[in-house]
Amino acid sequence: MARTPYRPVPNFVRERFTIAILCDERLQLHWRDEEGAMAHVAALHPRELVSRDGMDYLAAETAEGECVEIRLDLIENLPTPVK
């Protein structure tokens, strides 16, 4: 299956993730994989923003301790903290 083309995200989205990282927030996120075939929903701890090959990614950790990397343009909701 073909990869979804990258769409740059607005700066305020990157800023929101930066705040979440600095404040050690847990976020409820909805995203699709890069092929667009599978949707995911999870509460994640964002750890780092990564730029690679002209694309921005969020490196995050699940409640189970699994590390995931999500392309920012594939996140379907504006990140909100989970209390």
C-alpha cells in the first residue's frame, strides 16, 4: 500500500506538543498509520519531536512502556491532556 503524502502541520500544533513534553502531560491521541490503513487511539506520554527526511514526528510512550513514533500530520485530533 502507498504511503500517505506528508502535509506540514501548523506551528501551533508543534508548540502544543512541546508544552506537553515539557509538562510531562499524558495525551489522548487519534492517528492513522502511514499507509492510512489502520486507525489508532491511545493515551500517550510525548517524549520528543523529531524531524527526519522533511517530516515531523512525535516520539511517545504508551502506558505499557512501548515506544511509538507518529507522523504529526497523521494525528487527527488536537492534543488534549488526560487527567
